[in-house]
Amino acid sequence: MSGEDLNVVGAAALVLVRDDGGPRRGRAQGEVEILTDGAVAIRSGRIVAAGPTDEVLRAAGPAPTLDARGRTVLPGLVESHTHPLFGGDRHHEYAEKLSGTVPRDPTAPRGIGAAVLHTREADDGALLSDAARAYARLLRGGATTVEVKTGYGQSTRQELRALDLLHRSRATTPQSLVLTFLGAHVVPPEAADAESYAGLVRDEMLPAVVEQGIADLHDLVCERGVFDEGVAAELLDASRKAGLPARVHADANAASRGWATAVAGGAIAADHLTYTPDSEIREVGTTSTVAVLLPVAEQLYLDERRANARLFIDEGVPVALATDYCSALHPTSTLLSLALGTSWFRMTPAEAIVATTLNAAYACARGHDRGSIDLGKRGDLTIVDCPHPNEICVSMGTAPLGAVVIEGRVVLGGSA
Ligand SMILES: [Zn+2]
């Protein structure tokens, strides 16, 4: 599907995130150029010019025009961590945790295990319409690309079904979806133990997923008490042999050697990292593996600590920020994640912008064609109704969305 032609002109702030051929790390994560009276020209869905409005119009010529006066124009935000396909409700778990009350039936399944049971029972139509509603909200949260994981099937048949449904869900949104197979998410009730279930993921599910040909990425959990570092290393090895780029849910609940295991296993990203010890971050040092941090998840899980974003950046690790929309948590604003990068993690606004654009794209193996304002990349833009990107942070992500452009199409909002 080829895109359209569009000139976005007169931006109060055009935020030029640039791609140097990889995720931005260290000091470079905080380097973005902000241009006043900026413009972007898109032809057939691709960026062909960006810079001062008069120069861009001279170079690219006339086209349908979107007036961005008074607004901030960002590269299209990339939402790099969601699990949108699930059945059932889990909001009561949060309320119970806060009030300290015991669940009415303490033997009833809780957590991810409960979501697995409800997802298996849910019909396709209900799962698709819930996912479509989530995409619509994520679009209003500024995301032009969304990474979507399975993880609530946890059997070969159910995981293939989930990937098929995620593929079909593309028809419900203009957003670009990156599909991730998350086999080793939790040990399902019918499995004897973690090792035997991980063996099933490695020997049966992963080959079946490759055969199906829908998944773009392979994700797995490395967490003490779920899948340990030895199991995770084996799955990462299998992923490499299968040719699927891998990601790891790491150190979300406890220090589990998840970060070191992900980097050693060649993962393109590791997510959560709330409990990764400072000593492990220093030991691992500079990486091309992206650390995907989840500020809303840390707050709603009522965590004892937060990921050490500052140390990751100082050690030369590219950092991304994401919502973690899933069965337990329903944040849908990537603009909120961007803002929380500053208040929760003490990142600079520029670092947080890179974390929700270019580095997020690389965390989804999509850095080559999106996430920055570079010639030849997809014409995806997130336009916010405020005159400077700092306003996104000081409004805690509530500065209104002005427009969303995907491959040159205005899919939400319009001219100022
Ligand atoms: Zn997750």
C-alpha cells in the first residue's frame, strides 16, 4: 500500500530526530534539533524534504497541505510494548492490592494465568473488537506504530490463533502493527513445570510460528520464579536459529540476571528492567540492545524501585519508553510515557522524545524505515497542539493531539 503526498508546514517546533544507523545512546540520546517554522514534505508516503518551510516548499513543490502553525511536529511516535489481545478483567487485582483485601475466592486464578484462561475462552470477535478499541485509544495517545504481543494463549494452537487474530486486526486501524510471538510468558496450568513448558515453546511453538510466517519478533520472560536465565538463554539461542529477532521481559519483579542474559543472547531489546542492579548495568556496559522502560507499569505495580534510566543512558545503553498496555494495565498514551520519562526517570525532554521515536523503532526492528525525520523514511508524524515539545512534559502528556499522519495520510485531526 503506497502512501500519499502531504506538506506539513509552519510548525512552531519541528523536532528533528536523526538516524545515524542505529538507536541513539549515551550523550547522543539527548541530541535533537528543534526548528522554528519547520516543514516536512511527504511524497507517496515517504519523507522527501524537511527543514525551514520556505526551503522545503521550494524543493518539494505543491501538495495537499497541513498547517502546523503553533504546533510541535514529532516523528511518528512508536509504541513499543503492548499486549492488546486478552479476555477478562483484572482491575480488581489493583484495587485489592491497594486496600489490602483478600480476594473473595482465594483459589480463583489471578494475574496472567487468569488472563490466559479468559483469553482461551473468548470468541474471536470479542478479542478483535477489544483490540480495535485499544488501537483507537493508542492512536489518540499519539502512536503511529504499535508493537503487539501474544502471550495469553500459551499453547501452540492458542498462540497461532492469537497471531492470526493480531494479523487480522490490522484491518481495524491505520496504525502499522509489529507482531510479536510471546510464548514463554507464564507457565500455563496444564504444564508440568517451567522447563517442560519452555521446551514446548522451543521445540514445537517456535517452529510452528515460523512456519505460520506472521510473527515479526519473538519475546520471552526471564524472571526469577518464572523462567530462569538458563531457560531464557536457550530460548534466545533457538530464536537466533529460527531467524526471529528476540526481546526479553527482564527483571520486572526481582533482579534475575535478565538484562545480562538478554544482551548476551543478542536480544534487540529488553523490557521493564525495574530491578536490574546498578552493578549489572555497569558490568554489561554499552549495548545495541535497547532498554525499554515502562514508567506507568512501575507506578501501577506499586514497585519498590524504578528502573535506573540515568545509569543506562550514562553507560551507553539506548533507552526507549512504552506503555505496557496489557490485561492488567490500560495506559494508552505514548505521549504520557514520553512525559513520565522526564518526571519519573529524570530523562531530559530530548532523551524522552528519542525514547518514544527512534529508539522505540529500533526496539521493534523497525529503525531502518521509521522513528526519525530522515529522507526516505515513512511519512509518519505526531503533531501536538503546543508550541514547544517541553510543553508535552509539563502538561504530563495532556497537551492535545493536533493531528496524526501515517504514510502521508492525515488519519486523525487536521490543520491548526
Ligand atoms: Zn509485557
